[in-house]
Amino acid sequence: EDAISKALAVGDGYLAAASMMTSAGHIGSGHDEWVLANLRQSIEILSDLGSRHGLGHALYYHGAVTQDLGLGAATDDLSEAAEILAEVGDLPCSARSGARAIRSHIDEGRLEAARVELTAAAHRLLLFDREVQAGIPAQALRLALAEGDLFAAARFLGSVERNRVGASPGEMARFREEVEGGLH
């Protein structure tokens, strides 16, 4: 709070927005509304300043926090963040945003939109051989299961288990159970 107010007092929008984004680490500490307000304000500030890279990060944090708190769809923020961050060359952060956007689409039951986002994310990342780091196979696995394509899910399951990126151990056990149960 102190860093935010001091940065705003001296008119340093970049520092204020950066401080606001770091408040995302306080989610779950009883200050969720304050964090969300900070993130919305950081989006406004960085948009006004024309900082595409900063705006991409602010959109990512807002979308991720909204998603983690279960406050509804964060897909638009996450998809926009993925596009902006790829555009400015920040592929690891673009990948994280894209992977979260895919999951958000799947959670909303928008499987065609998830497939479009998955294709876009994979295309951006395959150019730079970053698909495993991004957790894209885990999102492809989720999409295949949601669509009922057990054979595709089985193919992605091996990649996700081997690389251990994009899914928790509990999710992995559930994915394995779904795939094995469906194939027998």
C-alpha cells in the first residue's frame, strides 16, 4: 500500500502499476477486493501510458486472480494478455496466459473457443519450441477429455506425465482414471 501511494504521489504510473500488480500475491489474505481494485487500476494506468508489455502482464494477473478466486470468466483478459505478450516477445508469459485462457474456455463449456485458443497458443509457441513449458499439452488433454476424445487424451496424457507441467498430481490421477476407465 505504501509503495502504491508513494508512486502515485510522485506521478510514477509505471511504478504504481508494478506495485499494484505485486499485490496479487495477497490473494486469500482477506484483501481480495483491494487486490482486484489494484489490478483493474493497473490495467487503466498501463493502457493510458501505452505500455503494451505492462498491460499484458496486468491483464494476465487480473485474469489469473479472477480465475483463482472463482469469480467467473477471465477468458477475455487472459486471451488478450496472451496476444499482447506474444506480440511484445514475452513468450513464457504469453504461454501461461494462453494456457489459463484455454482452461477458462473449457470450464465454461466453450470447447470450440478452447480449440481456437489452443491452436493459437500452440502456433505461437511451436515457433519457439516452448509448448511443454507452457503446459499446452495439459490443456490439450483437458480439451480432449471434455470433448470425449479418449484416444487423443491418452496421447496427451503421456506427455503431461513425462513433463509434469500444467496439472497438479491430483488432476493427473483424475485424468489417468478418466482415460483408463474410458478405454476399457
